[in-house]
Amino acid sequence: MDNVNYQHGDIYDEWNNFSFPMQMLNIGSEVSRAIKWKDKNKARSEAAFFRALELFHFTVRSSYESGYRYRIKELGRAKEVLYDYLFEDNKYKSDPASLIKYYNDFITLI
């Protein structure tokens, strides 16, 4: 594993054993927290966003290593849309309900 101090600890091996839908649901938990705190507490929102990025990183790596490289573009777009909503001009016209729904829809695949 990388010599990086991850907020979630060294969970990559465990993360790699999760199904893709389960990974996305876990990312969605952090996304939900980032959205919840967006207008209430910037520091908490940013912390949740960075935890989500960490899980995105694990998922991209897992997808790459397991041969599911087609997922990487979608993961990049999901990060871009979230960043745009939280920190930019919201050019994609996202709203909390649609963002959370995106991640929650993965529950149907479990």
C-alpha cells in the first residue's frame, strides 16, 4: 500500500473485498455528510468531502486492479459533480436530493 496516512486507516485490502455497489454506498455516506454540513459548518463539510475523495481513490484503484477500468471515468465524473456542487458554481445544477439518490441507487445492486 502507499506510504500515505489515510483518514480511514489502512483499509484498502478490506475495501478491495467490498462489491462495487457497497463501495459506492460507503462513498455516498461521506457525500451525504459533506452535503449536510455544506451551509452549516464548512470545516466539517470539507472533511467529509476529503474522506469521500479517499474512498473514491480506493475505488478507482480497486477498479483498475480488478480489470473494471470502465468505471474510472464514471467515478471521475461523480467526483467532479460533487466538487462543483460543494465548492464551485454548481454548473451541473445538482441538488442534495439528486446527489444522494445517485449513491443510494446502488443499494438495488446488492
